[in-house]
Amino acid sequence: MDSPSGTRRRVILLIIVILAILVTVVFLPSRRDARKTARLNIVCTFLPNYVFTRNVVGDAPDVDVRLLVSADVGCPHSYVVTPADLKAVSRADLIVANGLGLESFLDTLHRTNSKARLITISGDCDVLASRTSHDHQHHAAGPPASTATTEHEDADGHDGHDHRGEPAPTREADDHHEIERPTGEPNPHVWVSPVQATRQIRSLARQLAEADPEYAARYQANAEAYIGRIEVLHRRMRDAAARFANRRIVTFHDAFAYLARDLDLEVVATLTLDPSRPPSAAEMADVINTIRETGAAAVFFEPAYSDTVARTISRDAGVPAFPLNPFNSLDVEPTERSYEEVMEANLDVLIKALGS
């Protein structure tokens, strides 16, 4: 016959088991199905617009924000959506995208859920032409010569070619600024510039407010608070860049044109136009010669891709190589401060690489 203490132990154990079952049956499914109960389901295509959206949404109630392309992938130029991606999109009310041709899979997403509202956030940005375009618009976005591209300019920012007869860039005005539109293929990496990032965030807030007017004021207030932080970051970067001893750099691909414009840097060469295809030996030799001729300070590689080519060119050209992240990848869970943290780290690298 059991003692009273033994009976109590069994009763306590039984209560613990029942509570564990209740947690499993009730609470865990509710977390898993949070998307079904959310008032507004938002899917963001990749890392920058995911972090921007989390900041703009802030503490707005019952809004579920999901990231589609994993944060460690890099720029989604060639990303192919998975069945899991399509399932997530099928439940979305809003799809937030960079636009400018970066996400080649947007048509697929929209076909999967034609009822979802598509928000692209780069419409107010001052867009540069891509190096893959034949239209030379700015000193940091030159004409293509090969996969490894180079350019040489005079002191006035001209590249030495006769551009008479070529189409001029078009300009489009909005309520706040005049927007320059390239006549060739646009460079989609606008978020790498804090200046352009603030325009993206304002565009995002405006479109979120239109989609969810009940919380419009909150979205606008969150956006302005976030923009204030990024403007402080931009001023720190500009102040530091004013003291750089050498402004000529080589980058992995065309992701840093906008930051170069912000900081008055000259991208004299890019290692590749297609991150999925390494340059040939001849193209690497062309970049090495350009580094020697221009006196470029450093070669920068991106954490999301192999650094083998960058370090080979660095060694052969006799200049250092440094990592520089265009905020297209993270190896940790993204937070609301991730953009600022990555750009602060980039500033530290630039100061080390370019001197003062």
C-alpha cells in the first residue's frame, strides 16, 4: 500500500505531465500558426527590405513580418524560389521588394498570390546605371569592358570617351527631390547608400500606411525615427571620408556604386559583373594593371562570396584586401539594428584601408 507521500508524488508528476501536454497542444501550435492569426502578413524578399520593414512596422499590433531569401545568401540576382517560399508567399497580404530588377522571381511570387499587394521601395531613389549597361552615367558606374571591368577618368570625372550622340539620363521630379533615371539597365543596389536607404524607408512607410491606414501614423513615426538614426550614420561616414588619403578602390561587383557616390570614392574596377562566374585569367590581369596604373588603395571582397579571386589580385597587385559587406548577407539573426551595425563595420574597414 502506497504511503501518503508516494501518492502525492504521483499526483504531482501527473499534473506536470498534463501541463506539458497542454503547452504542447495549445501554446506551440499557436506560435506555429501566428501567421494565420496575424492581422497583416508581410513577406520581404531579402535582407535589407526585411530589416527596413521591421523598423517601420515596429510595435504595430498583429503584423507578421517574414524574410523570404535567407540572410546568408547574398544578393538574390540568381535566386530560385523554393516550394517553401511559395507556400509562405501564398499566405501574404503584402510582398515588400527592392525592385529595379534585383528580384528576378517577382513575377513568380505574384502569380503564386495575385491578391497580395506588391510594394517596391526604390521608386524614389536617385538611380545609377549598372556597369552592365552601355550608358555611362556616373564616375562610379562605368561602361562594361569585360566581366572584370575597369575605367579611367580625368580630374573632372570624365572617362575620356566621346559620349556625344548617346542618350542623356532622364530626370523625374517628386514632391521632395529630382530623381535621375538612367537610360540603361539600373543598378539595383541602392540600399548600400544610407542616403538612398532613407528614401526607400520613406517609400516603404508611405505604402504601408496606404495598405494599413489604421496604423498609418505609427508607420510614419517609426520610419522617421529610423531615418534619424541612419542620417546620423551617414554624417559619420561623410566626416570620416573627408579625411581619406586615397579614394580609388576595387570592389567585388557593382554593389558599392551608391556608397562610392556618397563618399566621393572612385571605383576603378570591379572583379566581376556576375557573382556566380569568376573572372578569367585575362580579366584578372586587366584588373591588376588598372590597380597599378591608378594607384588604387585596396581590393574589397564580399563576405557572401569566395575571397579567392580578391586575394589573388591583392597579392599580385601589391595592395591589401579587405571584407566589405553591402548588407546583402548576415551570418547571424537579423535585428532592427543590423543595417547600422554592418555599415559602421564597413566604415571601420574603409578608414583602415584608405587611411587619413
